[in-house]
Amino acid sequence: MRIPAFLVVALLPALVPLRAQDAGVTHADWPHYGGTQFSWRYSALDQVNTSNVKNLLPAWIFQTGDYSEYLGSTPIVVDGVMYLISASERVFALDAAKGTVIWQYRYPTPRRGIAGSHSDFIQNRGVAVSDGKVIFGTRDNFLVALDQKTGREVWKVSVDDPKQCGCNNLSAPLIVKDKVIVGGNGGDQAHRGYLTAFYTKTGRVAWRWYVVPGPGEKGNETWKGDSWRYGGGAPWLTGSFDPELNLVYWGTGNAAADFYDADRVAPGTNKSRDVNLYTASVVALDADTGKLRWHFQEVPDDLWDFDSAYEVILMDRQIRGQMRKILVHMNKSGLTFVLDRTTGEFLSSFNAPELSNWISGVTEDGKLVGRDEPVLGKTKNLCPSTAGAKSWNSMAYSPRTGFLYTPTNEICNDITPNDSKPSEGRFYMNGDFPMRLPPNRSTYSHVDAWDPVTSKKIWSVPYKYVLLSSMLATAGDLVFTGDPEGNFFALDARNGDRLWSFQTGAGHRGASISYSVNGRQYIAVTTGWQQTLVGGGVVGLFPEESFRDGSTLVVFALPEGSR
Amino acid sequence: MKILLFLVIGTVANAQSLPEVLKQGESVFNKSCATGYCHGARGTTGGAPRLAARGFDQNFINNTVTRGVQSTAMPAFGTALSRADLTAVVAYVASLNGVANPAIVSSGPAGPPAVRLSAEDARGRDLFSDSVRGFGRCSTCHEIAGIGIPVATPIAKVPADAAALKALATPQVSTATVGSESMPALMVSKKADAVIFYDLTSAPPVLRTETPASVQTGDGSSWRHSSVIGAYNDAELAAILSYLRVTVKP
């Protein structure tokens, strides 16, 4: 029997205080990349629920016409208008109830950056909407603001020169009050990562924070010689924001070179804490000044390309009898940290993948033990792979269940390091790392529900191939995601039961959202399998399958009259 | 005479044996193509298509490597690699596809010519786009030899010294007023429906698009070039000017 929704809501304040509840939940709109600036990817809409989800049907479909790469961006919905960006920076404003085009904008074909660098890859993870503007990053590393009403360009500013850094910014910008903050990629290259804040009104720079501190700055002493110059650490995804603490939270990328550390770590360095700061860390920055308030390094001397660049989920929960403002953060290894978000204090951790041989464990104060590092001149089979126990796609969090929902992949890789020297803007991974399927398995991924407070896995649903699409949780106790075969499906948030599935025609490498217009709840999902990078890489693991390309948005709702 | 000399050099370069060329090709491949996010070592795996044992012939490989594949991540290496490197990497990929005796004689257009710089000029080049100086570097607004953001029109005349650089007259900088705010502006275009200009208030400049009704423009500005080159000392500016003198074509 389904518990009436009002009863559950009435019980909630005992579990989660109203403030975090309000800050993390979306309603009619889907205003930010992560739903809200707390990055829950959770909608309070419950018109579609566990009992009627079986009736979901497409309400409208939108083909972007941009088939250069997959549609992987998270749409933004504000006041019944959806803002969607395709891989080659075509931006659309759509009537979110009907899918008709209100305006569209095409970014002119940009000049290419360094041949064979990160700046060659084509993808875009989303726009940000604020201050009457639609803001997005481009392949040639500009940040562009369009007029939200007309789609006309308002301002455009260069974040960096892709012909020199080989980098660009293709993740959704984060809106923080009167500013828009962007990171960038290039941390697997000879490059020094940074976050940059621009004023939404004028496009002028407000502040820049370098992940790798320069000479004279605290943390620079954790770098050997001049290695800080090309130390990587690029914060290539989207952060979070707590308005009450006025702190911006961001995950930073791996140190460069990835698989070989002799040029960046002094011999005899204690690797239990703070090596090559502030790479592979979660950082908290003052939103107004960009000054570092605290950091927590998850992978000191990251030798596995595990990054820590992923989404940061903010919530308030009872921990050992005390209400705490916490954040939950998974890095590419699947190791997930629970920290006090006021101070950065380590509270607990859990490890999502079943196969994890790069460490033997984590101490009670959050230190890695039993590191199995890549070694020059050897090939080691290490798990998880650089593709990630989870890729960059986001988890979801439901305040109704208190659980996190995450896809987890069980893929390993053979890492063979080399000792190449850096060349600015060129790849500086220093190793080969072909992905390998682990032996004696018939499934290579699973969707899991985790309780971040007890570090317990609540349920797990296996899947044959890999899962590289973001999760969506709703107040209808549903969890949505898609698979590479094209199925978009809904699980029961409480027990993982598969309640509904729809074949959308192309693989899922993007995200789904929920919103409402005139009282009707919609669930929108991007489709199209990624042809390069991780998406392209896993295709080689499953040669018998065709994970289909495309660039189509499919929007579902309950049929009129059946609600 | 010049042509003859070029041919002689070409012959010497191609005097490498096949194993030497393939070794060079593998080295180029490892730096530019093999990274695991692309084609992987020996073209066997990665995020981009497998290249080994695909039955590609050398002509196809040469065309693809030289021109790239439009609207994909595959760049055109024809202008990014030297001719010798291009030939070597094509031969190497051909060898991965079972071509027993790949051609190792260069053909087609050469890559960018190598410019020999003195130590001082090379230092000037590095300073011009020094990423440690953030937005304070010259390449924030100037593009030279393919590096930098072309905000300013191409540099046509190089100032004699650091003092002349600081005193540089900038009559093209005007003043734009949007609402109640005035700002130094570099006008790009004025059309019936849009006024497009760079706002030079802070670095990096911001390209603004305004409707003609929303912006007023006036000649002259208090903006000075000397106010944006403070990231360099005089010796560094001298090195940059030295580099510009050998690079800028009047």
C-alpha cells in the first residue's frame, strides 16, 4: 500500500530540516544543472509516481539536428521555457509543454585549438540561466551570454586560449548570486587548472582561483621544482553553492602527469595527506572573493587518473545524534566522502564499486591505505578504470528516502606508465591505459541506493553493460536513468524494482530532468551515445553491441485524462 | 636554385630507412594520437576508433590525418605537424594496417615552417603568452603566430623600446556609455540593429553587443596601453619587442 504523500511530508521535518529541503528541491522549474545549487537532481513533483509511471508516454520529441556528437547536456527550465544546448553549441529555447522553438542560436564554427588535445573533443554539458541571460562555454573556450528572451548575443569573453592551453570549458556554468563560475578541462595535459568567476551583468572577471598554487602561495611547497606550472588539477565539472555559508564547493581534477609522479612529487614524500595541492580535492571557496576557505584532498598523489572533479551534493543530516551540514562527494574511483561542509572535517566514507584493488581501504580519519601505484616499466591491471566507477554523470539524492542513487561501473584498466616530458597544452598523461573487462562476470554495472549517513548499500540493480547517464529522483519515489542500449527506465526509489522502461532509439550519455507546465509534470531525457572519450572507449569492450549515436530530447508525461 | 636546394634537403630527410621512419612515426603517434582518450597505444583501443588492422590503405590514412574529419574530434594534422612527422605517422598507421612497405617519401603541402629564434627572442615569445601571468599577458588581446586572442587588430608596427610601448597612442579606443556607465571601448562594428564593441574596463576584454538605442559612443578615452602591461618589467618588455620584430610582417 502506498503511504499517502501528506503523511510522508508531515514526517519529514524530523529527518531533514526545512532549510536544506527547500534549497535542494526543484518544483515547476529546473533552474540549475544539478536541479538546484545543492545538486540533488531531485524534483518535488509527484504527479508521476510508482503506481502510474507505467502509463508514461512521449509528449513531444525534439531533434537538435546537430549530430556531430551526443546530446549530453542537462536542460534548464524556467517559467515554462526550456533552454537546451547541443554538442556543437546550438542553443534552443523551447516551449516546455509543446517542444516548439521560441528561438535558436548557432555558435559560429570555432577555430580549433591544439591538434590532438582536449580542445578537439565536441560535447557540451549544459547552459546556465540567470539575470535574463543564457550562459554557456564553447569549444574555443569562450563564455557566451545570450538574451534569455531573444537568443541574441549579449556578451562573450575569452576564458583561455585553446591554441595554447589545449583546453576549453564545456560543462554547465554555476550561477552564484551576481556571478557565473566556470572551470575547464585540460588537467590531463600540461596545464594548470583554475576556476573563474564572471559578473553575469557585464561578462567582466570577478576572480580567478588557481587549483595549483603559485610560488609564495600556501600549498606550492607540495610540488617538486617547477612542476606546479603544468600540474593539472582542472576542475572540469560543475560545483555547488550554499548561500547561507556563502561558500562555493568544487571538485578538482587529478595531478598531471597522471600515471607518473617522479617529476612532481619529491622522493620520500609522505603520501597520507596533502600531496600536489589542491588536485584531487574538494575545495570550499568564498563566493565573493574566490579565496580558499578549506580543502579536503581525497587522492593525495593521484596516480590513477581518479580526479575528484565530480558533483558535490549538499545536505543537512543527523550524524551520530547531531544535525550536521554535510556534503557528499564521489570521485572517479567510486570512493565517496562525507564531509562537514562548514569546516571540511572528514566524517565517513563508502566505496561504491565491487572491484577496487588500487587501495586496500580507508582509515577512520579518511586516509588511503594499501596504495597499489602504477610503476614505470610495468603493466598493472588496476580497478576501477580511468573511465570511472562512475563517469561525470551525476548521482541523485532523495530527501524522502534519504538515499543517494548512483550508477557504478565495474571496468578495470591496464596501466603502463612512461616518463615523457611536458609540452604546454599537450596531453601529459604519461601512460597507456586500455580498459579491460574483469573476468568471471556477466554484468559490468549496477544502479545502487546508498545511505550516506550509515555508509550502507540499501539495494543494487545489476546491468549487462555500463551506465553513463545521470540519475533523476522524484517525490513520486521514482529514480530515472538510461542505458547505452537506448532504454530509459524508472526504478522504485525504495527498493529498486523496475517499474517502467521505454526504448528511445539511441544510447543514453546525458541526463534527465523533471518540471511542470500548467500543472502537468514532464520528464525529459537527452539521448545519443558518445562517440569519443569514455563513451567511445567502452564500445570497444562490447563489440557485439551497437550503442547508437544521436541528438534527440524525448519528453514524457502521463496522457491527458489519465492522471 | 632555391627549389633545387629544397629537393636536396628533402632527399636527405627521406634517406631514413623504413624502420627509422616507423620509429619516428610511433613517437609522433604516442604524443599526438595514442593517448588513451583517443586511439590508444599501437592504435588498438581508446575513446576514438581503433586504427590497427582496419584494412586502411595509406592514401586514406594520409587524407584523414592531413585534413581531419569534419565535425568530429579528429583534427587536421596537416598544418599541425612538420612534413617529416606527418609522413612518418602516416607510414606508421599504415604499418598497423598490414601495409608491408609503406611509402616514406613526403608529398603534399608542408607543415608550418620552423622559425629559428635567438634565445632572447624565444624568451620574448614565451613571455608574450606566459600563462603564469594570467590575463596580464600580451596574448589576452594580441594574436601572434597563431597564439593569442585577436581582440586588437594585428600588430603592424613594433615600438622601439619599452618606453615607446608604454607611451603608445591608442586613438582607436573610444568611450561607450551603456545606461549610466561609461567604459573604454574598442569598436568592432556599428550596424542598424547592433553595436558591437570590446569593453576594455578590465582584462580580458568583453565583446558586448548592444542595440544602437542602448549605447552612446564618443571619441577618445582615458584608457592607456601602459595600464595593461604591468605584469612585465622593462627587460621582459624588451624581450617581447625583440620577438615581435622578428615575427611581425609589416
